[in-house]
Amino acid sequence: MPIDWTPFVDLVRRHQRFLLTTHIRPDGDGIGSILGLGEILQQMGKGIRLVLPSSFPPRYRFLDPDQRLEIFSKPGDAWRNVDAVIVMDTGTWNQLGDFGPFLRSLSAAKVVIDHHQTQDDLGALRLVDASAEATGRLCFEAIQALGQPLSEKAANALLVAVGMDTGWFHHGNTTAATLALASELVRAGARLSVTYDQLFENNPLPRLKLTGLVLERLQTTCGGQVAHTEIRLADYLATGATPADSEDLVNYTRSVAGVEVGLLFMEQPKGGIKVSFRSRSKVDVARLAEQFGGGGHLRASGATVQGSIEEVRARVLDAVAVALGGRD
């Protein structure tokens, strides 16, 4: 069902100072969405602060030449002077990191704009459409509802948002409507080929070395229906890569012929293992991720699980096998 944007338009009209944020380990959809909507709110004369709850991946720095994006640090006193907070591309506390307790403490109006199935009660106006291919689409709809023209900067940011969450327009969530939206963004000034080059043809050597390790460790199980690999903390030192360089590497697991579920296990600096789940068609990996305190989409989800990489791998593989009908 389409979102009724009337409450959002009313909220924007009633408030002046906005804080926009997204999830930890921000990706193209989260970053593109807050940059795109932030640009339009600023165009309307609103005061804006754009805050990431964790580090800014170098891959997306070209989108922010004016360095408007700030990195949150607790207790967050520098960001308290706001009327409204807009959380984009997540609706769960565990995806907000240290920003979560800060958000709980604010009396400001709160809004969630998201396309993930898994949602917590953030005490916010919830504008969620799990059928949308990207939060970038919902951002575009919000801008239309506000009656604002789409600037070139906003269009390019939203192109990244939609493009990255659709595998640059080739994943199963890409529809005719997705391509029509891309056309609208290009018409507004988004630079399709230049942006693609920045995102996909500009890899730092450490990321490619990390990719090599991920491919070297690739294994299959469940009769070839499951592929999994891993990244250990020592790999970053060995390759010179950073955790942000792991983005999209899980997709190699699902690219193996005959694989239904792909998994990437990543040791986390603060402890625990981040598990990225991908599914081709048979398995709802959002439900799988929810078993481990995470969530996401039908075909792409994630969770952070406490334990060693060996322990977590065994537990997750057992759960995947059950989902495939392989074990009771």
C-alpha cells in the first residue's frame, strides 16, 4: 500500500531544525537517502545536520564534497539542538549503535523512513514500505510530496541509493518502475556513467586483496545449496583494508552455481560476528536473521551474533539447513 505522506509534509512544515541519520555500517542507500533528502530540506530553508552513527565509507565520499556528513560520538550533546530527527533505511535499535540511546533521550519529533520488514518501536512517525526496492525511492516520494524540485545533487545521491540496493539495476527487486525512477533521476541531473565509475571502477588495492581472501575461503554445504566464507579481524591488517571494504562481498557467495543461500561471517572489532545473509529464491533470510536478533529483507538480511566465528558459523549453518528442509 502506498505511503500517505501527508503527516510527513505537515511535520516538515511545523519544524525548522532537522537531524538526519541512518544505520551503522552505512551503505549507499542510507547515505544517498540522507544526503538527498537533506539537500531538499536545506533548499526549503530548513536547518539540517547529517549524522552517521559509525564511520563514513571512503567509497561514498565523492557524494559529499562539502563534508556535510558528521560522525556521531556519544553522549551527542553537539546534536541536541534539533526539532525533529529523521531515521532513514532502518527502523531497529540495534542498527543505530551509540546513536540509539541518544535518540531515546531526545524529546524532538521522530520519523522513520524505511523499506525493511523488521521494525522496532522507535517512538516515531513510521513511513515504511517493504515493497520498495530502496529507501531512496521513498525519499524521492517524500520530495515529491513536499512539492520540491529535484536538484542535481539530490538526484545523484538518490541514484546511488536506488542503484546500490538493486545491484546497479540487476537484482530481482529491479522493476520497470525502478528503471522509470532512474530515468527521472538522470533527467534531473544524476550522472549515471560517472557515478558507476566512482562506485565500481575505483576500488582501492586493499579491497581487492580482501576480496581475494574472501574468494579463497569460499566453501559450500547442504549439497551445494549453501555457500559461505569469512573475514577475520587480522585480515584487515594483512591486506590494508578496512571493514567498509567488505561491502557487497557477500554477493560472491550467492553467485556460485546451484547456491540458494549465501553467507558472509565477519569478526567485529567490538566482539561478535556480523552475518550477512543472501537468498536466491526459496529461503526468507529475514526470518533467518531474526532468529539471531537481526533482520532485513526477504532476500538480503543481516545479524550480529555473539560467539567465536566457529561457534556462530555452526549455529547459522544449522538454521539455514533447517530452512532448506535438510534437518529437523
